[in-house]
Amino acid sequence: MPMTVRRLAATNSLGLSVVAGHGHVDLPISWAHAIELQDPSRWLAGGELVMTTGLHLSRSATKQYEYVERIARTGAVALAFDTGTVHEKVPNAIIRAGDELGFAVLSVAKETPFIAISRAVIDELTADQIRTVQAVVDAQEKLARALLDGVPALIAALGRAVHAAVCVLDRDGAVLALTESASSSLPERIRERSGKERSRVVVDDDGHLAIHKLAVSGTLAVASDAALDQSERLLVGHAVSLLTIELAKPLRVVDAEQRLRLAVATMVRQAGGEVDESLLRYFGFESGSPVVATALTDVGPLLAATDITSAALEEVAVPYLLAPLNDGTGVWFVVKSEVAEKVARSVYARVRENSRRSINGGIGSVRPMSGVAASLREAVSAAKVGQVDGHTLVPFSELGTFSLLLSVQSNDVLQSIAAGGLGVLEGYDAENGSRLVDSIEAFLHHNGQWESAATQLGVHRHTLRNRMDKAAELIGRDLDSAHTRSELWIALKARELLQAESNSDHARPPLR
């Protein structure tokens, strides 16, 4: 909080009182200056508290009025008039000038030396500077921490700190990050106003635009209604440095960071909560962070898939851990729970688009960092169901009972379930060109409604009845039994999972 005329006058030990310009006492004092010249204006720069004993002050009321007028015109904030050395009180002309000109005049008690007033002002100015510097340092630390969450997070933090719209463009002029408060026209305004200078400020009808070149990596621009103050300019300069370092990371540094990320992800999956806290913090996590694992399968060549997934995660700019699945069929990543589903869907869409593959995905449930392995198992199970649903992203929480039970089984178990219920029927279909398995599936899907099931198959209901009778004969079971129907339905679901996985490998596994 700056020292103002009001605050100075309220300092009891100084014996000051406001005698004129009462409505103009909230201006900040930049310095306290004792001067006895009849015309001190040439020595003033604005913002000063002028102190005088009135030693050379004219006795003419007109001259006294003009004396105050000259000081006020310089931008000085107040006149402190001593009442013990030359004058017993502040002259009436001085008071009248202060009131009429809107300029504060203070009466100084005779026992108050000017040095005490100067010391009070200087001490407060020093304290205010220290507070300002500390505030800048604190804000710089916040910017550095924000960068852990990516360039967009840094830009958002800078925008809040300087109360302005902020935008970062890459070297080609594409938007890397933009604060929510920025207008959609800001990027184009930056492109039009950028020059060859490293830094420039443009003032136009839209306000102030400070443009800073980021070495060879792009441009940072800050759009504000008014000019930034010194502290805000320091923060912008700090952000420029952070961005330059971040965007100019050598490839070997990026590669080393990704290798470390993979190692930490693997450790988290294997060791849970026993991972070094500093490693987690480096990637933006805490040991107690609630997180969610997402698995992407059938992604194609693993190295390329990992790079594509990493790039997609960098785009959404959230802390993440990333590693390949143990069986080599895909990749998995961990993000904080509050953004998990949004990030998973964004990354799934981007990986699917860039890999040009019909990938599968699953989202695990919320777990602490120590429970990542469990969340990953759920994600893999959900991804397996995603194959059946036509290559989609499936949250574990949305799995039905049958899907949930079957998705956690191995392929060998699924083979046994499917073959136990349908193996004989598939064999018969293969040898005779019949459609017993399809008929049972349609019959069960329509809850035993003959007409609806027959319509789906494109046959007469009597034909369907004959097929059901044949199927019952082959498996030796009563199809009217709820138990038999349940077993067949489970077998069909197991068959779906196997077929989906087989289709991903372009080869359908046998059921026997």
C-alpha cells in the first residue's frame, strides 16, 4: 500500500493536520522534498510532498496564491507548511489556494522536524518497494509452478497476474495458448502488429498491446486497457524467459524427460504409493492425488502410438504419466481425476485420427496414486468391451454385469466359456451351412419373442422354432430354462469379446 497524504497526516507522531484540499489527500507520495525557493517548480518532477518553512515566501497574498499554483502545476501532491520557525500558522492565501486548486496543504507542528517527515515517507516507500518485490517474486514462483501443467496453464496464470489477455503464437503464427479473457481477434491483431523488434508496444483504439519475440520459437503478447506497471512488466519478462526455455528444449532433453515419465509410470503401476514424491511432483502429481488410468488398445506400432499419444496429451496441457501396456497391444496414461474423462475422450479422438486406426479405449475408476494398477486393470477390461461395441472408448463404470465379469477373464477362459456353450452349434453350422448360433442370439436378444426374432433373421417364425428345436437337441438342454438361456447368453458375450480381439488381429480364433 503506497504512502498517501492521508496516511502521512494520520501518523500521530508527526503532528500533521490537513488544512486545505481535503478531497485530494489520497494521492500517493513519491518523495518528500524540503525546498525554500520562491519558485521551486523547476526542481519538481511530480508526486512530491513539498516541505517549506516559508522563509522566502512573499507577504503578498497574491504571490502566496501563485506560489501554491506553481507547485500544484508540477504534479506535486501536497505542501507541508511549517508553523513554528517563520510563520505561526499557515497563511490564509495558502489555504485558499489549496482549496480552490484542489491541492492538499498540511500544517506542520513546530516541534516536528522535516527530517522526521522525510524519514516517514522514505521508510514507507522502502517498505512498499520490498512488498512489491516480494509480490513479484511470489508471482514468478506461481508462473514457474504453472508451467508444470503446460504452456496454456502458464499463460492463464500470467493473465490473472497482470489482469490482461495473453496469447502465445508459434513461429508460424499458429495459436499455442490463449487466455479465456482474450478476444477471438487477438491472434490476428498480433500477427498484423508484430515487427522485427524483439519487443514493442502498440497503442491503438483497442488498447495497449505488448509484443515480445521468443527467440526463434514464437511470440508472447499481452493486451490490456492501460499500460502495464513495472511489476507487471517484470512478470511478463519472466514469462518470456520461461516460455523461451520451455519451447526451445533440445530434443535430447525432451527424450530424456519422456523416458523418465515412462519409468515413473511403470514404478507407479508396480509400486503404487512407494514412488519417490519428488518424481511425482516433477510431473505435476502428489502421492495423494486422485487419478484415473486410461488404456488405448489396437493402436498399431507401439513406438509411433506412444509418440502420438504423448503429443495429444501435451496438447491438452495437463500433468500425465504414459507407458506402453505390458502385452504390447497399446498404451496407457494417468491424469488427475477432475479432468480424466474429458482428457481421455480428447486424446482418444486425436490418437484415432492421427493413427488412422479404429482403436479401442477404456477408462478406469478414480483411485489414489497407490491404486493406479487397479484403475489400469479396469481400463484394460473396459477397452476389451470397447472392441465389441465397435471400437469405442468405454468407461469402466458403464460396463454391464456380463461385460464386467467377462472382460476381466483371460482369452483361454473366454474360449472355454464360448466353446462350452456354442462349440457344438458352431460345428454343426460349419458342416451344414445352417445358422443355429445366429438364431439363438436373435431369440435371446428379443427375450424369446418368436415374431421379433424371426423378423430380425428374415425367416418365418416356424423356421425359427425348428432351428431352436434342433439347437436344443444338439446341446441336450431345455431352451425354456432361464438357467440355460443365461449360460448361452454368457457364451455369446464371450464369443463377441473373442471375435472383437480376433478382428483386431485379422484372424478369428477357433472355439475348439
